[in-house]
Amino acid sequence: MSDADQQILIQTIDAILPQTQCTQCGYDGCMPYAEALARGEADINRCPPGDESGMRALASLLGRAPKPIDPACGQPGPLTVAVIDEEHCVGCTLCIKACPVDAIIGANKRMHTVLPDWCTGCDLCVAPCPVDCITMTPVSDPALMWGPRRAAQARERHQSRLARKRDSNAQSSARTNRLARPSQSDKENVVAAALAKARERRMARS
């Protein structure tokens, strides 16, 4: 398979996946799982949010036999959204850092809240919360039900978040390199000091 065909396959697989970015499959999001599936390195039954219909779509695309969702990855269930008990929120920002789609807003030491129409129900914000003020609540609002439109939006937000993190890491690395690398003036000062010491040694010998 050519690189172009491989990329088309990856994109087609990714379009089938629900874009919850929940990592239950064992990969860091839907795209890494899609890449592993395209390489034949992952099984088709590792996505509980995609449930049996998603698994069967993957089986048909990849020419594999359908199989039950792997219980080690979790079980399909109702769509949920995170809800923060704002009265007990301490503003630690750990949930914001954990959210893969920027669905939580707030500031350090300030109350946080969840944007329900952005939340994918991934559950990744629950464990980091030091005061257990986040619960996952089943969705009852028809407007929040999952579908291709919300999946596409979640994909876009996740990709935007990853790009922002890459930029931040690159800037941090550049700052570290600048601090570690002596500037031209630093080099000139070192050379001048060395020359001064050399002159002092010559004068001491004369």
C-alpha cells in the first residue's frame, strides 16, 4: 500500500471512530488508534463509545471478522457529560489540563464549568480532580446526542489542542536552548577575560 493510500485508509478509519478521545482503546486518542488499525497493530473491538455498530463498520472496512467489544477496554453505555459541583471546585485546573477537547473553562483558583455541548463524555477529567467534584451525568437533552456533526467538532477541537501543545512545547524548548547557549556578548566576555589573563601572565614573567 502506498503512503497516499495508507493516509486515506487512516482518515477513513478515523471518520468511523466517535472522536470522544477517551483513550479507552489504549491509545492517546482516536487518530492514534486509527493509525494502529491501519497498520494492523490493533484490534477492531477496542472502542466502547463506538459500540457494536462502530466495531462492525471497522470490520467491514478492514475485512476482519466482527467480535464483541473487548471488556478490558470497558463496555458501551449511554452518552454522558461531565458536571462540576461548582460549590466545591477549588480551581486547581487539573481537569482543564485533562480535557482533550477544551470543554472545561475556568482559571487558577477560580470556579470551573463544563460546556456541555463540547463535552465528549470521555471521563478523563474525573480522576485528576482532588476534591471529587466532577460527576458524569447521562445525556437527556436531544441537542447533546452524539452524531457526525458533534464528532467532527470534537475532532477539530482535539487537533487544535494538540497543535497548541506542540507550539507551547516548541517555544519552551527554544527558550531552554537560548538559556543554555551562550550569547555573542557572553562569548566576547569570555575571550576578553582570557586575553586579560594571558597579558597578566606575560607581564608577570617579564
